[in-house]
Amino acid sequence: MDTRSPLELLNDRHSAKRRMGAKRLRKLKDPSAGPALLEALQKEVQDPRTWETQYQMVMALGECGYAPALPYLQELASHPFDATMVYVAIGDALVRLGREHENDASPVLRLMETGNDTLIDGAFRAVAMLRMRPATEAVREILRFVTPRDSSDGLRFWIAAAAAGWEGEEVAKFLRACVKGARPDVREAAAASLQGKYLKWNPL
């Protein structure tokens, strides 16, 4: 096992080691690691082959709550990535870092306007993982966005998972529809949310 500090690993010449450092920093959630992570990410995005490492660095910036990274991540949201999983991480981090308060869904609503489903998927995932309880109108906007989608659409999953703490008949109606849908994971998330229970999810 590599005993070097996560910050040291960020400067290793091997992408796998840099990814290991980012994963460790993601778990530590230490804002003081933000400057080093941001610098490392700016170098990393120059090599499209290391998308898995880029993904973990973006996630670490979000988990560490390093708000100064927000402008750069907003730029990356329109960067052409072949590996769309990087967009998922960016969407997640933009929600974490862009909130004015813990239940502020305005970053989510902005990302919904981008037309990039993988960015939106990341944003919805953050809502679920953070157990956010957006304002009633924000919940309505989110539901208006996902409800018309096919029952097998992946964007329904994280909203079904997030809705455990949401209230109202519109929410219940959406969840009941999800329970009858095609995807087992969406059905499981919706069934738990109808009972007001958050399940434990472990995204990459």
C-alpha cells in the first residue's frame, strides 16, 4: 500500500496514483486540499485518456467544498469530453459548490437548462446524496422535467431516490408511477421514498 499523503499522490507520474490521491481526498472532505486538487485537475484534463482520474478529482473538489473551483468547473461544463462520466462529476460538484444554502436547488435548475443529460444526472445525484429538500416550486420544476421521460430513463432514478424527504401529492404521484416502471433500481428507490426512507447509495 502506498503510504504517501494524498497530496503527494496527486503529483505522481502515474494516473492511477493520482486517482488514488483524489479518492482519498474525496473521503477526507478537507477544503484545504482544494488548491492542490484544482491545480491537479487543470493539468489532468489535458489528457482525455485519464478521464477516470479527472472524474475523481472533480468529485473530490465537490466533496471538499472548495468553492473557488466553481468558475473553472462551470467552464468545464461546456468542455468537450469523450467520456461523459466526467460531466456527471461536474454536475454533482456544481450543485455542491453552487448552493447558497443546503436546500438551494438553483444550481440544479440552471443545469436542467443545459440540455446535457449527463450533467443533469450528476446534479440530480447530488440532490439525492445530500438529501436536499428544495422549495416547493423547485420540486415542481424538477418533477415537470423528469415526469414526461420514459419510465426507463436514468434521470428518474436519482429523483426517485431524492424524494424521500419531499412532500405533496405531485411527489407521491411521481413515485407511484416509478414503482410501476421498467427499471428495478428506480422501483426500489421510489418504493423506499414513498415510505419516507432514504436508501444508502454508493456512486463511483
